[in-house]
Amino acid sequence: MPWDAASGVCAYSITLTPGSFQMPDTTPEMTDNWYNTPQLAPGNWYFGIRSVDRSGRWSTPTYVGPIIITAPGPSDLVVETP
């Protein structure tokens, strides 16, 4: 079921790539209005998304990035407040 019945959007194609933007293809990967990423390695990541309506028309892609993922801190890190 599309999450946005008023607009006719019924699915999305996404990309999440390290280093640079990549155009989302025309294969729907998701139909929900949320996305959980896999665990990402430290570095710069780029997100692309495009939607398709019930008539099969794809939108222009939209991009966000870089999304900077940092390495976790040391396990023995102690944060003290004054």
C-alpha cells in the first residue's frame, strides 16, 4: 500500500554509496516511508532517492550528502561532567 495515496507515489528506489553520488535506478526497493540503513563503515556516504507513481512515472532523483560516519569511540572512554 502506498504511504502517500494522495500523490500516487507507490514505491522508491534508493542508493546509499560511499565516496560519491550514484543515481537510483528504476527498480523499486521500498514502499514504506522510512528506511533503516545497514551498518555503515566510517567515511562519507551519499544518499539518493527517487519515487515512482502508480502509472510507472519516475521522479527526478534527489541527493543528500555527504553523510559523515565516524568510528566509534574507545570502549573504555569515560565522560565526566563537572
